[in-house]
Amino acid sequence: MLTLHRAALVLPDPADPTAPSIADGAVVVRGELVEAVGPYGELAAAHPSARVRDWGTAAVLTPGLRNPWGQRLLERDYHPDPREEIGVEPVVDGLVGCTDETRYGASARRGLQRMLGFGVTAVAGPFERAAVRTAVARSGLAALPGASGAGAGAGAGAAAGAAAGAGALDPLAVLPLPLAVHGRVAAGGRADFAVFPGLPVLPGLSGLSGLSGLSGLAVGVGNGVRPAAGGCLATVLGGRLVYRRR
């Protein structure tokens, strides 16, 4: 079955400053792969039988995000079970000293589910615990080999951002979009992407919360609009809608 995801703005490759943005764009998905990316009108006409998911007039569709703090979040911090009634935020270092693999695995599954709500489709290790490795593999998120930064070739700026945000579930709370995305949305590639509420970019706004090393990389992308931090509208992983904000 073909599915056409429509958004007010599609940013196929935010990490590439020369890549075009597509106003009123769409992504056509067949199975686990992207079949086409382009203007909504053209793709809707070319695929009249596709199921349409229209994410709204303020939505921004981007590649999924990478979380470079996965090892800490999944093997050191504890993600509570709602039945414990201790809140939903990770308990910092709550797994330090724990030897119970079942507890590690259950916490990791909850943590990964929360990451999906922030548009994360890839998480960095390395993961030493077997239960955590199993949870990551079963989640469908891409497992990355290390947490050296949030963007290939981004250098000291990405490293500074990763260090400052260690333990953040939401990469966009710390990193600008070009350093936070994992891969790109392109025909023939795996259909891993996220849809965010859009915010206008104000002139001169860096949005980096004081991370001076990244100030030159933080200006918004795509028609003066940037994805809002704080959670996504939807996350698609291997063509499957795995998260949708209620």
C-alpha cells in the first residue's frame, strides 16, 4: 500500500545547506522505503490511490533525529514504570549499580518509546547490557556505534552540543536541526522521518541556549521555519507510523 505524507514544509536534507525545501510537500512511502519526495500536488496526481496522511498547515517533515546520548539514557538513567507513580522523567543514574537485566530491559523499552515521541529514529551506543541491546534491536531504531556527536563532519560544534545536552531525550532541545537529523529523506531510502510543529525563525535567533560553539549553525532552515522542540506530531520508522501525538 502507498501512503502519502503531506506537510506544509518538507526538509529532505537539513544537514545540507544547499538542499531545497519543499513548501506544501509530500513523501510517498511504499512498504519500508520512500518512493518519491516532492510537491504535494504533483505526487497526489501521480499516485491517486495512495492513502493520504495530512499533517496540517503548520507541520514540518524532516528526517528522523539521532539521539547521541543513548548509552547514558538507556544504561545509566532509569525510565519509570507509570505504576511506580514517581513521574515520567528519567531518574538520573537510577540504574547505576543495578545487576538486574530484566530491570534494564524494561527501562530501556520505556525510554525508547519516549524517544519516538521526540522524532528519534536512531540512537547511539555502545550498549554493554544484553537486555538493552535486545530492546534497541526490537524497537526498530537504528543503533549507531558511538556518541561522538550529532552530525557527521560537524566537528567541535556538534561535540560541544552533545556534551552540553548529555541525557536529553529531545535532541532539538539542545542541537539545531542540521546537527540533530539522521540521514535524509530520499527516493529509494528507508522511510525514517518525523513530523514536527513548525515555528517561525526570528532574525538573529540562534536557539542554542548558550552553546557558543554552535552559533553559526543554528539559524533556521526552510522558508524561515524550524521544527519546534518539545516533541513531534508523528514518527515514521521503516514506513510504519510508530508514534502519533494524541
